Amino acid sequence: MIKSIQYFNEESIKKIGDLEHDFHSDPTDIASYVMGITAVMQELGLKIISETLEDLDQCLRDSPRRKRDWLVEKNVTKQLITSLGAVSFRKTLFTRRDGTEMRYLLDDLMHFEEHERMTDDAVAKMLQEAAETSYRRGGEEASPGAGVSKETVKDKLHALRFPEDTKEPAKKKEVKNLYIDADEDHASLQFREHRGDLETNDNGYKNNCQMTKLVYIYEGIEKEGPENKRRRLINPHYFSGTHEGSDANRKFWNDIYAYIDRNYDIDKMDHLYLNADGGAWISAGLKETAGVEGVLDEFHLMKYMMKIVRHMQDSDSDARSELKKAISNGTKKEFIDLVEKIDGYAGTESEHRHVAEGRDYILSNWKAARTRLAERKTVVGCSAEGHVSHVLASRMSSRPMGWSRTGADKMAQLRVYYYNKGDMLELARFQKAELPVAAGAENEILSMADIQASERRSASEIGKYVDKITHTLGSEFNKTWLNNFDWDKFI
């Protein structure tokens, strides 16, 4: 790090002094001062990183262990994209003595895959921004000025692997009621398998809809504050993805129930409710585990009840009240008889059709509809529509954009990872494969003793500059301050 310290002493301090001078001349322009200091520190930081990497590479060149098995082939300049910016540095390509392979041993030492050029911190910033806004912004945020393309961001997203949540808590939570809400978003596809393969229906619309599923678990609803009318979920945890096909859907639900079983004491639970609209993929999940009580969400229940009574005009509220009583306390036959009576007042084919649609929907979700109306004290309102809009649609479907099937699935998973407060740096690190270590590489080539010996050699040289830097900083800044401060403003 000697060259970096020299640069700081000879160049950076002067730049900082000039910035200090300008700021003292015009204290109203603190923005230029801050931006200037940031640029100086960024430049210095990149030089320190570059020199550190080159020092580590030099340790490999000097290592007796390395010389035993590897020969120096050539020294090349490479660029590494970091969250601070692009770092240029030189590293050595080595050849095994028997000529069987060539490797950058510095990459092996840092567990970098071949041709890897982004550090985990840059990937983490890229994923964070891509999850919130767009691929383009993700590339811009990954590394200032490095020019990471949106295609690179897309490729990183498509290759993402997410860690399985198998963490066991020290003690399972005990709650009387636990709630599951489920719904889906519909993203637009650019293609299914390859470009140009989307079919067009008789109405001229392309079959480009991709369903992304959202399920979340929570312990109830509470006010955001004593005087606040807004409410929030208690300890929500989200799950999402496309999970196409019955097998994938079954695994999706099994993973959700496994999470519940790991984190909650089910035996001490009074109710485990599943709030939803009765969709086929949700109904299939409801059948996977005993003890889950389906609840028809209020929005869809009211929507289809209105279909039945809309033609009643001024009497529709009374008819709706009778329907609620029949659903919560009556039998299916009583409900059907009541609907037939209401249907008798329908005057058009369209009205008859709406009555039949409402009746069939409620009958197909009879038990869930009854639970919604009969257990008001413990059942809470379903907020799935709002959460789909907030968690998925705001990034994936509320604005015109086209996805691939892989992109839609990975983005949905990344969004819930983000909303579950997942650490993006840990996610970036998780992408590292367990790389096979070349025989004669890593510790066989460079031991900690080699690194410590190198550090001891440089420590004495670094010490020489400390007093000089301290003296320079103090004298330069004090002189600048005294010479340029306008005392007349304060006298």
C-alpha cells in the first residue's frame, strides 16, 4: 500500500486543500465541497484496492511454494468492477511446470470463477437496485462509471440461485391464529421458449400472460400507531415464483407449510387460515396439508354476491343480507332456493347469466365463503390484492414491459427476498460455486506466513509516511483556514 500512501501524501492532500480553500471562500457551496471530497476519496480508494491486489499477486510470485509447481507465464492488466468503481490492476498468469494447465492463481486465492469480473459488493448493489427499479438502473448503481449493461444485469438475474430457508429457531412461536394470503400477478412475456413463438387468439390478442404466484404468512393485523388509521401485517413472510405445473405447485406449497412447521407451534394454534379467491393453484395447495381452513376473500365474495342481486335495484341490499344469512347459517339447498327466488326477478338473459355465475362461484367455494362470514371474530380481511400490487405488479406488470419465463420467475423470487429483508450481499456470495482447488494452488502455494512476512516488510515503510502526512494535513489545512476565512463577517 506504499504507492497509495505516497499518492495520498503528494496528490490527495493538495486536492483536499484546494477544495477546503474554495469552500472557505464560499461556505454556501457545500455541495461542491462534498462532491469534490467524494471524488478524491473514490480515486484514492480505487488506487488502494488496485495496489492491494497487486501486492497479493506479488506474494504469489515470491512464494517458494508456488515456484515448486508453477512458472510465471506473463503479467497482464485486468479490470475488476467493484461498488466503488472499476479497478485496473496487473496480475500474473502462471503455467504448471508439467505444462498441463495455465491459471491466474490470484483468482484461485480469492475464489473467483474464470472470467469473473464483478465483486460481490457490486453484484449486491446491482441486485438491490434491479429489484426496486430496472435492469438499467441496476447496472448504473453496481459500479460508478463502470458501464455495467442491462444485459449483464439480466444475465446475473437469470442465473440467480436462492438459498433454501431451513433455519431452525431456538423456540417455535406460539400464536392462536396464523394467516396465509394468496393471489397472483400476470406479467407479459416477450416469448415462451424462443422469440416469435407467442400464439394469437381469435380476438387478436397474444397468449403472452405469465402468472406469478404470491403467498405470504402473517400473525394478524395491527395499527401502525396509536393515532394512525393505517394498518400493517404482523411479522409477514413472503413466497413467490411462477412454479408452473402441478409438481412445482405442490413443492411450492410444501415449502410454505414446512416454513410454518419450523417456525410455529402448530399444536398450540387454534386456526390456520388461508385467505384467497379460490383459484385452482390455491385450492390444490389447500389440499396438501390437513388443518388449513380455506377462507374466501371478501372482495371476491362481495363481487359474486353483487352479480346475483344487482338487478334487484333498490332491494339489492336486503337480498344481499339474506344471502349472507344463508351462507353463514344455512345449507346449500337453502342458498340455492334463495338464489332461484332472486333469479325470478331477472328480466334479461344477461341478468340470468350473472345470477348463475355468482351462484356457481359461491357454491364451488362454499366452505371458504361460510368461514369468511361465520368466523368474523378471528378471520381478518384479505389484503392479497394490495400486496400483489405492491410486491409484484409495481415492478413487473404495472408498466409496459416484457419478460422471459425465467426472468419473471427470478424477479418474483428476488422481490420477495427483498421484502423478507434478505441480505443482498449474502445472496451475491451464495452464487459462488464450490470451486475445485487446483493441486498446488491456494494454501499449497501461498501460506498465511507468506502474507504476514510481506506485511512486516511493508509496515516499516508505511510508518515513515504517517508523521509526514499528519504534519502536512495539519499545516496545510490550518494555513488555508487562517488565510481565507473572512473574519469581517463576524466582527
